[in-house]
Amino acid sequence: MSLTHFDQQGQAHMVDISTKPTTAREAVAEGLVLMQPETLALAQGGAAKGDVMGVARLAGIMGAKRTADLIPLCHPLPISKVAIELEADPDLPGIRVTATLRTTGQTGIEMEALTAVSVACLTVYDMLKAAEKGMRIEGIRLLRKTGGKSGTYEA
């Protein structure tokens, strides 16, 4: 198997997508911020910095839109949908972050979904770190992607 971001000489390059057909694409990613139950209660009740879930949702959206600025070989994409869900889960305990992104284009939107989740998780950590520095961000992964030559993937 060859990696698409390297040419015949092993040099990194941006993949040429100019001849690829435009298709509808969707990607769903998730991540977890694990914390003590007391910290989770703060996240649900409003922390000192404000609405943790609302701020993290906006940060995730902003992160998705900046993916090409952060990941060197990503193409800038016309993102048509970004939905970030943050769910308090007392069984973890922690917050489950899910990002669903859509585009119509010549390349996938998986990196944008993963970036959105990562930025939202980091924002949760930032907003709650005064209460608990030992929180863990874990399990960032692609759950599903559709569209393109490789078709559908489900974790």
C-alpha cells in the first residue's frame, strides 16, 4: 500500500484531486474528556468561565473551519455542515464530544471532523482545568465516513 501524501521519491506533497469527481461526503468523529464527577457537575452547572458546552461547541466549529491551516497537506474545503454535540456522561464520568461534518467536494472531510472534536475537547479542558488538571482527553477517532472512491467506512 502506498501513502497518498508522498510522491515516488518519498517527498511530502499535497494530493492532486483535480481529476476526482465531486461527491457528497460526510464524516462523524468522537472524543471523550474524562473527569471526576465533581468536575462534570461544574461543566453541567456553569463553570467560572461560563457555559462550558456552548463555548466548546463554538470552538469545535471554528476548529473545523481552520483545519487546512493546521494540518499541512489538507485541502481547504467548502464545509456545508458542522454539528457538534457535547453530552455529559456520568458513567465515564466525562463529556462525549461528537462532530458531524458534510461537504460536496473532491476529497474527504474526515480531518475536519477529527479537528473539530479535538478542539472542542481541548476547550472543555481549558474551561475546567482550574477545577481539575488531571482530566484526560481520550478516544478521538473517526466513527463513520461516506462518499468518495473508498466508499463508506464505519468503526
